[in-house]
Amino acid sequence: MSDTRIEKTIFINSTPENVWLYLTDKEKLGEWFHPTNVNLSAGKDYQLLGDSGDKICWGRVVEAQAPSRLVYTFTHGHLDGVETTVIWELSPVHDGTLLKLTHEGLANDAVSDPLGMLISHDKGWDDHFGRLREKAAS
């Protein structure tokens, strides 16, 4: 089976610098995604935390070029030990930001239900993007 990626883009009525904070600052990240234990920066391991404070997702920041590109590994218990890659690319557009997400590695032979994993993450990113757009623009 070939690898399939999720790609999404949104426009946000905010500067790339501000959107960057919502992707990397542990307080702001928790407003739209999940709380985390650290600010995301290159070389750092991170954990995304559930409502009860338990670790639900984790990985390592591979690249952080403020305010234009953030890359980190991403996994959780339902990925059967598979490490995926999340890439964020930010570009200024007029008075706002074009934000592109690429999530790679979800549908490969090591995942027990590749299509289910793609659909689940595709929907999840849609939900999170709505909150990110609202929070970063306020």
C-alpha cells in the first residue's frame, strides 16, 4: 500500500507571527488543539495532554523556522506504534496568513485500519482548524 497524506489549507485573519504562536506556545496550543507540556521548538520532545492530564499524543519537533515552517513527529496509542509527520507551512497573504497542514504516514502497512485512520484524522484536523481560525483571529 502506498503512503497517503492529509493536506489542508486555511486562511486566517492574523499575522504569520501570531499564528506561529498558536502552533508553538504551550498555552495557546491548548486553546485550540490539546494542552502540551512544553513550548514547541526544534529538538524538543513534546506530549499533548488529555483533559485528565494523561498523555494522548507525543513526538519530537524536527524543524522550527519561525514564523514559516514547523515539522514534528506525531503518534498516539491508536497508531499501532507508527510515527507520522506533521508539517505546518505559513505564508503571509494580504493582511493575514495562509496556513497549510500536511500530515504524512497515516496510511501504511503497519496501521491496522489505514482508511479509518485517514478518515479519523481528516475529520479531527477539520475540527481543530475551525477552533484555530477562531482563536488566532481574536
